[in-house]
Amino acid sequence: MQTRHLWYIVSALLLITVGLFGKQYLNQQAEAGFAEIQIATPDCHLQTTPCSLRFSDGNEITLDITPKPISALIPLSFDIKTSNDVFSKLAIQVTGINMDMGNTQFPIPKTAAQQFIGEGILPICTQSTMLWQIRAIFTTAQGQHFVADFPLETTNSIAKP
């Protein structure tokens, strides 16, 4: 009887360990699949102005989010312009930095040769100030993925101080 319980415990621990390491391995493989990742400079303030960054091939990306001020639970317009027409698809991924909010991802349709415009919503948070990573994942016709990371800070007017 005790051997059977020990077997269940060892099996459960083994499954948990494999699950944790498997998830970490898959996350590393997903990051490794990107052709390039660029991070916006610290002077990027999406709450007041559009932000730009440049990939190593010279392609410049500009992201603007409206309406301002940017708030949670309000439909937001994401307007992304590129300096050349190499990207065929775009997805925006929103991740909480100072609180685990999961990953919210939504596609942004291509509306012109060098422009993507679409809508999304930031989830609500109990923090009075929330830090976000806005990740733009561009895909070329050849299937290469280019990533542009932008910081965003929002204020929650209904959070208790």
C-alpha cells in the first residue's frame, strides 16, 4: 500500500517537473525563432507621442496608440507604420510587467502598403500604475518574424492607493 502511494507521489512530481521544464524550453525556442528583436529607447512615451525604432536592415517602425491618455478597458486604436513594405502580417502582444496579467494578443490588419491599423484593449489591473510591454510581432511573406518592443505606463483611476 505504501509503495503505491510513493509511486503516485513520484509520478506526480515527475509530471510537474517535465511540465515546468517543457514550458521553459518551448518559451526559449519561441524567442529563438525571431529573426530580430528591437527594444524602443527609454525616451519612448506612448502616452504622449508615437514611438519609433529601427531594425538592422534600416526598416523603421512607428507605433501610435489612441485615444490618449491610454487606459485599460477602453477600445484603443493601434496605428503602425513601416518605412518599407516587407511585412505581411502583424500581431500585437500586451504583457504586464509589474503584475502578471498573462499575454493578450490580437492581430492588426494591414490597411496599406506600409501601414497596419487595428483595435485592441488593455486588461484592467488593481495596480494604480501599470507597466506594460507592447510587443509588435511582424511576419514577412517568407515567414520571418521581427519583434519591436515598446514600453507603456498606464494609470488606473479606480485602483485604491
